[in-house]
Amino acid sequence: MVDDEITATLSMDADDQLVRLPSGWHLPGTRVRVRREGERVVLEPVYPPAHPSWPPEYVAWLRDPENAFDAGDPDELRRAFDDPTPP
């Protein structure tokens, strides 16, 4: 189990500051979203990883919660996948 809080190491690379995250704290992918919350700096993985050929407008549309759809009752969907024969 990973602790809820750690101390990470900072280092410099030219004008960039790097944060070294220990094992168990690595983020998926190769990019993170960075934002400030007061004096805090928050790192979040970028989801979904965009296909290089996807236009930025399409990726923005996918991430907009207004474009989400209701997939139905999760338990009903689970039963349908467990027993794929039509009702």
C-alpha cells in the first residue's frame, strides 16, 4: 500500500525544475497536467492519451463532460457481458 504523502526530490535541468517520484508514485503516460491551487502545485495524468493524428478540437470535444453519454445501469451491462445470449 502506498502512503498518502511523501517527500520527493527536486532537481534542476537548465531552466526546468524536475520532480523525482519514487516507485509506487509514478504517473501513467508521458504527460501530466499541472495546475496551481494556492501555493500547491498539482500534477495529474493526462487522459485519454490522444492519438497523434487526432485534431486538438476532437480531443477537447472528447474531454468535455457535456458530450458524455449514459451507458445505462452498470449491473445490467455486467450481466449482459457475463451472459451474451439475447434475452
